[in-house]
Amino acid sequence: MNISVTALSCLVLAAASLAEAQAQTPNKVGVIQVQGAIISTKDGQKAVADLQTKMEPRKRDLDKKQTEIRDLQEKLQKGGNAMADAAKQDLARTIDQKTKSYNRDMQDAQAEFEEEQRKLLGDLGQKMMKIIDNYAQSNGFSVILDVSNPNTPVLYAANTVDITKEVVALYDKAAPTPAAAAPAPKPAAPATPAPKKP
């Protein structure tokens, strides 16, 4: 009888400790749209604006080249019948060369934009991961899934488990605000000339 009571006591203690361990293990799951969260932060919005400003001259140049090609194509289309064959061929060759150059420039600009965007997401992503980690630990999450990528194998997630807004708010709260611009130093007053001796 003593052996069965002892065995039963051990079994009860084991079950109690297992229940306690399970109670301490977080079991919440959350989802976040990391890319959207990064771009929604104040740092992210500033970085996107800076990137657009940086790429604007390139975009204007590409738009100008595209307009030039379109104008040449219209010229060939409208005046093609009145043009000599040699002139038509020269114009077609010019359009072809300009189109090839435009396409190369467009690919270069796209590659540069994607590289800058990758850097932006990488730099801000590291800061964001610290915020997500702290948020998950503080709020008892065991798993947080990034659903930014359409290939993420999440078929359904309730809105109540989306932590994107909370993380953006925490990021902005934790991010140092840019220091107010220091007032420009006042120019030194011109030295008053010493009175001349008579």
C-alpha cells in the first residue's frame, strides 16, 4: 500500500509540475507585416521621402527620354509617307537606339532603387526586430509570423493577432526624435573702432 501511495503522490506531483511549466510557457501567436510596419514608422517615412528625393532627378531624366522617343515615333508615324526611304530608315534607327538606351537606363535605375530599398529595409529592420522581440517577450507571445510576403504559409490570421500597429507605436516611441535645429549663431558685432587721437 505504501508503494502505491508513493507512486500516486509522485504522479500527482509530476502532473502538477507539468501543468505549472505549461502555464509559464507563452502560447500566444501573433502576426506582423514587417515591411509595412517599417515604412509606417517615422524613420521609415523619412527614409522613403529621402529615397524618392534621391531618385527624382533620375526619374525626370527617364521621363524626358521617354517623351523624346514618343515624339520621334509620332513623327515617323505621321510623316512616314512623305519622307524619303533613307530619312525613314535613319529615324527608325534613331528611335531604336534611343529605346535601347532608355531600357538600359530604366533597368539601371530600377536596380539602384531596389538596392537602396533593400538597404533601407535592412537598416531599419534590425531596429524593428529588437522592438518586436521586446514586445513578444513582454506580452507573452511564443510565435510572431511576418505576413508581409505573400509566400508566407499563413492562410488565415484574425485581426486580433496582428501586432503591426502596436509595434510601430513602440518603435516610434523608442526611436530618438531628431534634435531641434540649433539656432544659428549670431554674427559677432563689428568691432567699434578706437577713437582717433587728435
